[in-house]
Amino acid sequence: MSDEFDLDKLTSAMNAATPAHDAEKRDANIALATANFEKLHASRQGSAPDARPNPEAARKPGLISGVREMFKKLTTKGVLAATTSIATLGVAMIVVLPTMYKTDPGGLRVAESTALVEVAAEAEPLGIVATEGIALADDAVQPSVQAQELFQGSPLSFAPPQARRGLATHDAIAPGVPQPDIMPLPESNTETFANEAPNPLKITTEEPVSTFSIDVDTASYAIVRSSLMQGYLPPAEAVRAEEMINYFPYDYTQPLDDQPFATTVTVTDTPWNAGTQLVHIGIQGELPLVAERPPLNLVFLIDTSGSMSSPDKLPLLVQSFRLMLSELRAEDSVAIVTYAGSAGQVLEPTPASETATIMNALTNLDAGGSTAGQAGLQQAYQVAEGMMEDGEISRVILATDGDFNVGLSDPDALKTYIADKRESGTYLSVLGFGRGNLNDATMQALAQNGNGTASYIDTLQEAQKVLVDQLSGALFPIANDVKIQMEFNPAEIAEYRLIGYETRALRREDFNNDAVDAGEIGAGHRVTAIYEVTPVGSDAVLNEPLRYASDELAEGNGELGFLRLRYKNPGEDISNLIETPVLTSVSETGAEAGFAIAMAGFAQLLQGSDYLGDWGYDQAIDLANANRGADEFGYRSDAVRLMRLAQSLSQ
């Protein structure tokens, strides 16, 4: 064979292979095309002849056999037309899929289909017709049932060009493309919190006395934890510093000589300000023998409104009460009142030993309807008063998300109602559940005026802490109307501020007025209060002395200040007074005071306090880690983890 290329031979071969022009055949093809067009047009007007009977249709062949027959009958030109159509349709798919979706007012995602219409118009395959009532081309095989099912959802399947164009135009509303792991839109947040602006700095010469009611609530810490665990920083108004501090057990000095509690006061340097000091006040309540406690009458007042339907509300509530039942004794009694639209008693007073009966009533509760909290409170108090006998303790435990949206829902009106009822000897404690519509303000108003406590339950572990580990303190008071008054010596202290207790502030004259209500201390409860003070002459003093102020100041015998504590024994109307001088000597920070100070700093970081300077999360974490102590239940270790999480979220 010669490698030389012969152009003349190639030209002759191509000319020989090209068919000669045949005018008669051309005219026949045109006539056939015209006839087919008229038949198709007539079929669309409803006058087409019936389709040719297809013996294969009766046998309903499988998909494979149908495809095989289609390939047998396809000519070379048919194959070319079909593949061209498929390729064009493939292009149409490529154009449609990446199209950006728009959101219409109805929330439907709309795909732009202009490109699809244009491509489909260019891809009109010959011999393929569309839907019912349109005849198939003579030598085309009708698709099998399985094939029709495969392509049923496609707007371009087996459709004539005009039908395809119409479908493309009117099929603009496209189904949503699955998006894995997309976070749902958050529900509207209607949470309200009971808090005031942080306590301001006070000048000792102008206002030497600070008075407040004690607070043993812990709801704020649990709310902060819930927020952080959901991936966001809590709102500043949700952070109550005293509840962040008092959440943890501290090993304070135990009371002696039959006193209901003991006080411990230490003065230490401030970690976030070298020119100030911290006055740490620790109060430890006595823990009577549990065996000597009186019988307990409990009324579970349960919110079963529609807002309680989520898993972290009513279902968690039922699990929490299940834990509590194991701590009750046979002589204790339990009743259940619910409210949702209208109040109702679902369990008569029942001995706590009948656990199955109580749990059956709890597990049959359903959430639905609007909230009628006032009606529920009224019935719960009536039931509690009917259960009470001499020497017994009655308490209503309200479990709710605080969403009192029907009836008497104003916090001030609720405050007055609860204050009137507490005189009967029935106290009220509140357990909060869930987020999104948590009404912390209402919960605080109820608990503070019902001589009870407010706790927030976000996990079953928190239920264990509140309703099992600390049940005695929550239900058995050892002192009522406990007030603290701190008088600072102007000769030693130029300025001071109380960290927390903003919602517990009292007037100076309220301290000696036994008619003014204050907080309660339960069996074994611990209370912590921390003042930041600025010594006279310190570079950290923020206020200039008055030009016309007196220079005569008391020496105070080395006293930084004087602590007074007033309380009532349960059932008594006359208060008792405990006084403790606070010396100026600075002591080393122990593990208990050190961890409490770390939590005070953590709370102020979350509030965005201006008093911390450059002291931040790293320093708070180091201080907490250094003072974790024994940490029997791991509460302090968990707090450190929350600090680290808050640090990351704040960046």
C-alpha cells in the first residue's frame, strides 16, 4: 500500500457515493409530510381516526421487551432524531436544575423556565406524540405501562411540542430541592425576664446603707445554660448574678447553738480591679433531720395549654415529677390540678405511696387549649387548704412555661393574689419549662410573693438537682422574711456596689419593718452575697469628694462595715436580729469564696459590665478551675465548660 495521498481518487469516490437528484422522490416525500401534518392537525381538533390496534398492549409487556421492540422498528433517521431529542432534553435538564429559586408571598419556590421553553421549542422530535386522545405514529411502538410510570412525573414525557411548551410555561412552580441539614427557622420569641439594670456604684458618704432581701432561686443559671447549649449568648436581662452564684452548693460554716443559720464574712482582693476589694458574705442554713420533718401535702398545678406540647415542656415535666415521687414518704399526699382553657382536678388527694395511681394521672395529661392560669391557681389553693391539717406543710408546685395568656395575667395582680393566699400557710413554688415563650417575669412574681422558689428545668439532670437533691430546702422553710443590711464605714470605704439582687432591693426602713415581705431560706440552703468596695485613698475611686462635705468621719475601730441580718421563725410574726462586724483585714481567697467570685465575674461578662476592665473569659475560667474543690456532682466542672462555650460564642 502506498502512503501517498491521492486527492483526485478521494474526490471521485465521494461523487460516486452521492445519490443523484430525484425530483419524483422529493415530491412524494413532501406529499407524505403534508398528509401526516393534516392528520395530526385533525387529531387535535378531535376528528382523527382511531389509533391502530396494538396487540402488544393487551399483553402488557415488560419494560425491557418494549424497549427492544422500539429499537427494532427505529430506522437510522429515527435513531438520529430520537438521540437528538434526548440530547436536547438533557440540555434542558441542565439548564433547569441550577436555576435559582425565588420565594413568592405564599412561600412557594418558583423556578424561571424561559430557557426550558426555548430549548424545548427547538427540540420537536418527529413521530413522537403526547397524551391520551393523540394517535401514535404508525411505525412507533406504544410505550409499556412500566415505561409510562417511569416518566409520569416529567412534564416533557411523551408530549407533543406544543404540549411541552405549555407544560414548561405553566409548570413554573417547581418542587423544592432537598437541602440536607438545614436548620429550621426559629419560632417567634416572646420571652420576658424579670430584671433591672445592674446596681450602680454608691458613694458611702451619701448612701452608706445597702438593704436587700435574700434570694435562693436558681432559674437564671439554668436559662443561661439552656441558651449557651442552643448556640447563642443569653440576653443580658436573663442574667441575674445572684442566681448564677447561688446555683452551686458551698461548704460554709454550719450553724451552732440551735440558730437557723450561720454567717461567714471574708474580705479579699478583687481579681478584675487591683484598686478594689470584695466583701464575700456566706449564709448557711441548718439541715434538720429528714426523719423529723412533718407530713407534706403537695398540689401539682400543671399547665396543659397548647404552648406546653413540645418535648422540653409537658413530657419533661412528667419525667421530672416521676423523680420527685421517689423522695416522698407514705404519709405525704399528692393532688393534681391542671389548667388549659378551664381548670380541672385530675387527681384527688392521694397517698404518695400510690405511685402507680399518681403516674397514671400524670402520663394521661395532654397539652391543648389556651391558658387560664388564674383559675388554676384558685382551684389549687382550694385543694391545698382542704388537705391541710395541724402540723403539716402544704405547698402548691406550679409547672408552666409562664405563658398566662388568658385571664388574670398581669404580674402585679398575680402578686397581690398570691400575697393574700400565703398568709394561710400554703406556699407556692414555680418550675419553668421550655423556651421561646418563657415568661420569667410572671414566674418570679409568683414565687417571690408565694414564699417559694423559682427554678427552671431544662434537662432531666436539672430536675434531679431541684426535685431530688435539694427537695428538702425547696419545700421545708427554716426562716421567713430574711433581710440583709450592710452599713459601710465612710472612714474606710469610699464607694461600693452590690453584685446582683437588683430585683430584691429594699428601702432602708424596710429592714426593721416586719410587715415587709422578704425571701425564705429552706433547710440546708446556702446564700451568697458579694460587694465590690473601694477603700478610701485608692486610685480606683471614681467620684471626686464634695467641696463642702464634712471632714469628720468615724474611725470605726478597724471596721470596714457592719452586717445585720433579720429573719422570722416559721409561723411567727416577730423578727430576730443577728449582727456581725466586718473587719478591714484582707484574707486569702478560699475555694468556696473563690468559685463564687468566678461566677460573679462570669455573670458580669454575660451582662457586658463596664466594671471588669480587661478581665475576660480566660481569667474567669482560670479562677473557676483553680477553685473547683471536691465538686461531688460535677456542677462546677459543667460551669467551666459553659464559660468556655460562652467565650467562643462571644468572639
